[in-house]
Amino acid sequence: MISSWAGATLEWLYPDRCVLCLAPAGSGICAACTADLLTPGPSCPTCAEPLPAAGSCPACQRAPPPLDAVWVPFVYAWPLIQLLLGYKSGGRPQLGRPLARLLSDHLPAEATLGVDCVIPVPLHEQRLAQRGFNQAEQLARVLCRSRGLRLDARAVRRIIATPSQQGLSRRARKVNLRGAFAVGRDLSGLRVLLVDDVMTTGTTLTVLAREVRKAGAAWVGAVALARA
């Protein structure tokens, strides 16, 4: 994979070229490279857990989650993993546009049907100051623009600067996120769609969905670009 500096230079010199192969690509990733991205097989419709066949996973059958539906168009694998890492922490924020278009172009219409508002997973103000942007919000902004939806990036705040979730078990992630989110508006009767960049165990989206339901949401769905 090319370095952050070299990648940024190429993207500046060739803004209408594929960020992976430099072929012509108005959206940032050409059709050939998009076709090479790994897509998930059968998965649970409410947590996106990979399954051998279509249907709900045993965990969701035992205890239905606060999410009504989840859509994740790609698997967190090479080369998408390199693009997402470069975007979030590799000094290449310009990758946000092609990654957002990738999400918007590959979500089924049903994912945004009847949605009243879109809420990106919030960052704590400390993390936001360090990174300079919220990657989930940028993805959500392009999705809303392309689908004619309303973005509400201020509906939920992250009030606890939780440590990184990387490497934690599902149980540890739940403990880590306890009390982390605060909903600041009434969502009674609304159909709410949550947006994140990568879904790993699904804990973050599940915890956030639970808080959104407490605020009155009638339906809560979630989308992420990739499933780890």
C-alpha cells in the first residue's frame, strides 16, 4: 500500500482517478476495484453476524436486539481495510468522499426507506479534537445528501471518553460503553438510522440503539461500510 504522503499526493494530482489503481473514476474508486472488494455472505438481519445460511442468529433469537435491521455492504478486508485506516488515522481525510460514495451506492433502497433522521455514531470531544473530524458523520452526510435524508449529528453526544474498543471482548466492550451516550432530543415515533464506518461485534451500535429507543424512536436501523 502506498504511504500516506504518497497517497495524498496522488489524490491531489489525480482527483478523478481511482484511489487504488489510478484508473478514471469520478467517484474515487473505479468499478473494477469495487468489484474486487469482499462482500459478506449470509448474515443475521439484526446484528450482521455471519451465518452459514440466511436467518437470524441464535443470540438474536434468544434476546432480540434494539436494532430492527442492519445493513453492511462490505467485509473489512484488504484493500478496504487500508483505505479505512488511512482515512481515520493515516492522514488521508480526503478518502472520506470515495468511501462515503461507496456506502451510499451499495446500500439497498430498503435501508433508507421511510427514515426520518440519520444519526452518526458520535465521537467524544477529545477524540474529535485529536482526529479533526468524525468519520461516521462524514459518511452519513454524503448518504443523506444522495438519498434526500435529514442528518441529525447533534441528537446524541458521547459524554464519556471511553478507551479504544480494539482488542476487547464483547462483554468488555459493553462495560466500556456503559453510560457513554446521551440523547439530547425527543425521538418519539421516529424511524432512526444509525451510521458507523466499521462494525466489529456490533456493541457500539447496539448500545447507541438502546439509548435512541429510550428517547422514543419507533424503529432503529443501522448501516456501516464494513463488517470486521
